[in-house]
Amino acid sequence: MQITIDTPYVTVGEYAKRSGQSDSAIRREIELGRYIIRPKTEGSKSAVLINMVHIAMEAAEQAERARGGKDKSQAGKA
């Protein structure tokens, strides 16, 4: 499996476009710790950036669990 990530971080607004979620739903997920964001210095007013690498890794792990942990060499074997 190969996953291509066009950028390591995206803004909340960009992630909302890509995922179909609202900004407020995404911010809630961030507060709950479900999305990892780029660390900011205290008092910084820079944009909140969501870590797309982590999301891709989580998706790959979920897919692997759904497959039952079979690797390519075992695929199709009973």
C-alpha cells in the first residue's frame, strides 16, 4: 500500500473542505485529542494546523486491523 500526502499540515478550513466536516466539529475533535495539531508557542496567533501524516497513519492502521492483519503474502489464502 502506498499513501501520498500532498502536505504534512492543513488548516482547519482546508481540512473541513477535504473531510466534509464543519469547522466547529473539527475544533471539537482537536479539543478531545482526536486530531493532532502542530505545536504553537504560547500566545501565538498563527493558524491551527492539523497533522495529516498522523491521520494517514491512523487510517492505514485501521485498514490493517479491518483486514485482520494479513500481509500481501497471505492475501487470498484460506
